Amino acid sequence: ICRNPSRKVEPYIFPKHNRRKTKMKCADVAYVKAILHAFKHPSQAVCGLLLGKMEYEALLVTDCMPLFHLQTTISPMFDVALLQAKAFCKDKGTTVVGYYVANEALHDDKLSAHTVKVATRIEKTFPNAVVWQLINTRIKPDSDSLAITVYTSSGKDGKNWTPASNTTDGRVDFVQLHSWADGCTVPIHSDVVFGTLTSAIKAFRFKGLVDLDDSLDHISQDVWNVDLNAALGLSISAGTAAAALVGAAAAAIVCTSSKKSS
């Protein structure tokens, strides 16, 4: 879906009773970065902010901001992170749309009371907010399945978070963003994203991922991970192109077979 870059469109917020029906699309880079964050700190809880916007009738998660691995409770630094993220998003026409978290214990994939508290806070400014609860046992070098459960709020007080209907069967609609046209997204298969994640882990890309904790220790480090985004974007583009070539070859074989049989 492509929009005119010169046309500014105010983000549409779905009414409260339609939140559960909101479809979520996820940019490949956002997913891969969140998983790499958890992979880099396997013995610690990690968390981060999800950035994005409403794109017609869907929530589009375009990127993420890795936050903490030393402490994941709400603190003054969390407020600083929110301010930084909103300032960063303002120039890009996006906003803070959610929160991702990986719990410390390997088999703990449940939303904690603290996660609900953070998510509820984000929901006050973005009613269609989502939470990605990372599934630790699926975060591995040869990842071939979705490693997140997506939660949305279904209660009036914002404290009742349940799995989103379009992800409980293990599916997420992945898209690739293109810099040459604002608002232009191309659907891609999940296998391409999982393959990119595997390649990134084997190439030790996670070592270059910077979260806010890292940035506070060394102010010169880039918490927006511009270089990592570029590297992942190139890798995913190559994977998408390869998948397209395979699809085209398969279609050609089918077409040739049909002609011979006729």
C-alpha cells in the first residue's frame, strides 16, 4: 500500500469497542530487532518500545526501541525513553504503539503485573496499543516459528490483556518497508523473516544491537541502531528477492507442465 509522501494524514484511532478487531502488520526489521535483543541477553529480562502508526484499518509496527536489560521496572529512565521515542517518532509520522518484553525465566511466557502496568500506561496515549510477549523457548539460532504472542487490551480499564485473535494461531502479517516511498509496504512470507533472523544470529548481528542501558553507559552508542537497521534491511531484501525468484521459477514450471499436458 503506497501513499502520497506529500500528503499528511492524521492517524486513525479505532473506537474502543473495535480494538480487538484491529489487524496488526509487523515490519520485518521490528520483529528481528526485538528477538535479537532477547538473544543478546539470554539470562536477563529485556524490554523495549514498539513504534508505528495506524495504516488505514491496521496497526503497522514499523520499528522498535530496545530499552533495558539491567532493570525492566518503571523508573525515571522509562519516562526519559518515552520522551526520546516520541521525539524520534514525530519526524517520521509514527508514535509509540506498544511494548515488548522477554521474561527472565526460560519457560515464563506470561504477562507480568509490571508488563500490564507499562502497557496500560502506553494505551492511555495510544488506545490501539499492543504487547509482544516473547516466547523464550523459541528464541534460538535456527528459529523457524513465531517467537511472540501479541496481546491487546479488551477491558475498559486497560488491565485485561488477551492474545490477539489474528496471532493465537501462530501467524503475524509481516511486511517490508521501503524508503523510496513513504507508507509503502510489501507483504512478505514469515519464512523470509525467520531466515533473516537465523542469518543475523549466525553473523553475530546481536552483538551490535544497542539498548538504552548500553547508551547510558556509552553515550556515543546509537540506541536507534541505524547501522543494524540498514544491515537487516539489506539482508531481508536479498531474502525477499530470492523467495520471489523461487516463486517465479515454480510458476514457470507449472505453466510449462500445463502447456505440455494440453
